Amino acid sequence: MKRVIVFCFLLLSITFIYGQFENTIITVSDAIVEEGDTLLIEVSTTGVLYEWDVIAFQFDLAFDESLIQYEGVTLGDMPLPANLIANEFEPGIIRVAYANYLNISGAGNLVTIEFSAIGEGDTALDIYDFKYNSTFLEDENLLDGTVTVVVPNPFSDVVITVDSPEAGLTEPFDLAVLTSELTTEMGGISFQFILIYDPGMMTFTGVYGLGDVPNMGNFIANETSPGVINVAYANVASITGDGSLCTIEFQPAGEEGESIVSLDSFKYNSTNLFNLEAGTVYFLGGPQEIEISKEIVSGWNWFSVNVVGEDMGINSVLSSIGNNGANIKNQSQSAIFYENVGWWGSLEDINNLSLYKLEADSAATWEYTGMPVDLASTTYDLSGGWNWISYAPQEPEDINYALDGLENGANIKNQSQSAIYYESVGWWGSLSTLQPQDGYMLQMDADQEFIYPLPAVRHQSVYSRQPAETYDDFNPHAYEYNAVLIASSDQPIAEDSHLIACCEGETRSICQILDYTSQFGRKFYSLMLYSNELNEADFQLYYRESAGSKMIEVSPEITFLADMTMGDFINPVIIDLNYSDNEDVLEPQKMITVYPNPFNPETNIHFELAEPGTAFIEIYNVKGQKLETLLNCELSAGKHWLTWNPQNQSSGIYLLNFQTADTKLIRKLILLK
């Protein structure tokens, strides 16, 4: 009988001693670190009660000594300070022991073990033989940790964020993926990621584009399954700066609410990034305000406004350009800017129908906020002849889609491109896409009412960010008026050739070659001509076979008439390119540009010398009296510039005399004070 009692007592004692730790969990933390870094691993416990009389613990921890190296141990925040011993009693195994005379109670960190990362790879942190006092915990109560050691990551501090825009319920919207600062030293030339969204709230339209940070390169976005988009970009040039990497267009499903958009598996080059921040799209009922902007340069700028703001007064709409404006006009009204006073003139309000021509004294960014124009209720009353029109849609469109339904159109142009309409064929020319915030001059054969169509449904990225237009040192914004010249030749037109219009020795044109062999049977030169006069004679055409080659006279002089269209794609101006080496040439160094002109208070004079030599620049009044010598010295070959600021001269016309050993040119300058 005594034996049975003793056995039962021992069984109850054992059950009590272990049973109190039956639900106690010991956890080893995880870590992801770079090779060479220090990492701190915490060993934590769930709740321990005071009445359990726990005064000691001990455990072993195994790890891969080729990846991490043991450095030391410190007591955590849960136990009271007491004796703590730890040592690596054999390679890759640490034994930790703690003892006190006061009870341990609570939950939290028991110890923190310090390691250093010495090799790339993954290692388990295997904890075993854990005991409180003399009671071992079961293996299933011990949760191992994992350490991942990666090669040093130059992008470790870079944060990738999904933007959080407000969107309407019907109109497509762009969602941007943003990056924090990238440097050239990081060497990021590519990125890829997975974008995850709720297809019940929105759908991918198939339209995407590069943001303002990457250079132009190979870029693609594909929806691999509903709500999952794979994005990839590659180039040979490093990505630098911070801002938008790309934009992806979505169509709202039509429900109000919020929808989280997250990132997964983001890589710069082949390096994974872990600082990924999701965004939230807020779908709001009704149209939403948007901010539009356009870069304004010194000189003339053609623009239009496709939003309706609370105040469409000229001083409100143009407030963001500050004191940089000078003059503005539409087809029937104008205004002049006075510092500290504002805009004054017959043009008092800005509307959504008109092209505006703005002259600026210096560069500025124009910004304005308002509601998108309602295309269905925006009607253009077009008259036979020229009409200055806006572009009311919010998205770029192919010219033949944007002007679909325009039955009486003849010609259209912006500040640098043009197109001509042919019945049953459509619009053809250098102007192929109409852009928001651009303004256009449209020539009509007869009166007509016109409404822009609703945005087209697009299924590919036809409107990715394009490189900025370049004009080979020619500035079209220096001129108030333009005209169109369409030319061709019976001789072959070289791919890199140019047709150049000059007046008074200055380049006055932008040229684009259009290969319309399959449509009109030949190639064409599409030129935009420029002047500050409504009527200006002595425009001379020159042919240049390739960049840097001689400019050869190919046509008699022509007279510039503002808004004229000389030639078309059926009856172009024919030029003879069958020239010989004995023909007169205009060397590039004979070109000199003065900008702005007219000017106040100063103007810039740019010129180029093909070889070293003496250059003279002198200023005369209209009576032939010399006023100043701006330049008289030896100069190296290449481009040069200087500034003339006639502080002591009154408004009027002045003559600039430019001379080198074999060149003499006269320029007319107009000072307006």
C-alpha cells in the first residue's frame, strides 16, 4: 500500500513540475543582414508566473559558423540582473546559463546574442535543451530562428512607394511608383517588380509609361493574372535622382471606397529591396480636381487650359508664373503684365476653347488646378479661315482620332509641327499627336461646330514619356509668327539631310523628314518657318546633307507670310539637290543668333567660329553712328556668346555689325523699354 502511495505522489509531482511549462513558448528571432554587419538575436519567452519559482534557465543554440560568428551575449529586459554565462563550447554551438535567487516572472526577452555576418547564405538558429530550473521544455515549445546573410546592398536605404491618388469613378487615372534618392554610384540600370491590386475596384488599361527619373529604355508591363502586374525596365545608363519610376493607368470599377496597392519582389538590377511601401487609391464620387502644368520658356509659348478653376480670371490663372510674363493674346484680345499691378488689357478671363500665345521674359513653371473640362458640353464654333483652338481632353490622342468628325479642316499647326488634311485619307504631317496644355492654329475651309471625342480605349503604351524636343541650337520661342513649307525633290533625300531656311544669316526653321513613299510616292521636308514680322522677305533655303556638312543654296529667296502654307504632300515645293562643289556655300560659322529680339533689358548674342581668328561685334544706331564695341579680340574655334545690356540707350532700332576675316553680317535689334 505504501508503494502505491509513493508512486502516485511522484507521478503527481512530475506532472505539476512540467505541467506549469506546458504552454510556455521560447522563440529565437530572425534576421536578414548584409555580409560584414552585426546582428542581434533575441531569445524570448511567453509568460512565466512568479509562483512557479523560476530562478534559472539554460539552453544550447546551434548555428552555421561559416556564415555567422558568435561575439557575445547580454541579459534581456525580462530577467532581473544576475549571473549570466555564455560560451561557444564547440564550433557553432553556444551554451547559455542564467541563475538568480529571485523569481523570474513575466514575458519578454531573456537574452540578446550578438553575431557578426561573415558569409553569404541562410542558417537556422536551432535552440534545444532549454530548461527552467531543472525542467526541460518539450522540443515543440522551442521555435528556431533563421538568419539570412546577403551581399552588401547599395540600395539598403532606398524606399519604393506606391502613390496614393484620389480618383473618380469613371475616368482612367495614373498610379505612380516612386523611388527615394538614387546615385550614380549605386549603379542601378534596371528595375523589376510585381504590382498587386484589387481587380474588383479597378482594372489595368494596358497603358503605362516611364516616370521622370529613368532614362528612355526598354520598359514593359504585363498583367499576368487578375490583379497582378509584372513590370520590368532596363537601360545601360544609371538611374539617378528621386521621383517617379513609372506610371500605370487604371480604369475605376465605379465603386466609391479605398483600395490598397502593394509591391512585391522589387529589384534594382538583381538586388532585392525590402523597404516597400504600399499605397491607397481613394475612389471618390463625381469628378475630381486635377493640377495641370507646363514649362514656360523665355520668349513665345503656345498653350491652352483644359480644366475649369474657381477663378478663371487672367491674374488667377497665370499667378504661378509670377513676374515672368510680359504679353499674352488670343485671337481677339490681349493683355500686358505690369510688375506689382498684374495683367491689364482686353483679355480679362481665360477660357477652355482658345489657344493663347504667351510671351515670357524668363523661364517659369505654369501650374493651375481645376475640374477637367466636360468634353460633351465643350463646343467649338469654328469659322472658315484660321481658328486658335485649345486641346480640351486630358490625354494625348492621335490626330486622326482627336479630330474625327471635323469635316472642313484644312491645316493645323502648333509651335513646331504641322499637318494637312486630305479627304478620305486623313491628317498627314509632322504633327501626329495632340497634347494636353498645347494650343493649335486650325485652318478651316468652312464654318463648323466641333466637339472633341471622348478618350480612346488604348491597349498599349503608345504615350510613354518622350525625350525633350531639340532644335539644333535654334529657339522657336524667340519668334511670334510661324508658317509651313512642304518641300521635296526628284533626287533621293538622304536620311540625315536637312533643309534649312535662313534670313539675315540666321536659321529660321525647324525641319523634319517625312517618309510618305507608300502614301504619296516620295519623301518630304516638313519645315516650320519663323519670324517676328507678319511679312518678311529674303528667306533663303539651304541644303545640308548631314550634320556639320556645308550648307548649299538650293532655291531662290522666298517671302515669309505669317500662317502661310507653301506646298503640300500632293504639290510640294520641288527643290533641286543635284548640286556641284562649285556652288556657293554658306559656312556654319557665318551664322549668328541674337535672342531675345525684341528685348528688354538685355539680349544674348551667340556665334560660332570654324577656326581661330579675330572677331568684331559693334553696335550702331539707325543713323550709322557707332555706339559701342562689344568685341574685338582673338577667339578660339567653337561657340561663343556675350550679352548686350544698353542701359543708357532709349527704345528703338539698333544695328549689330559682326565681322571676322571672311564674314560681315548685320543684325537688326529692337530695344523695348
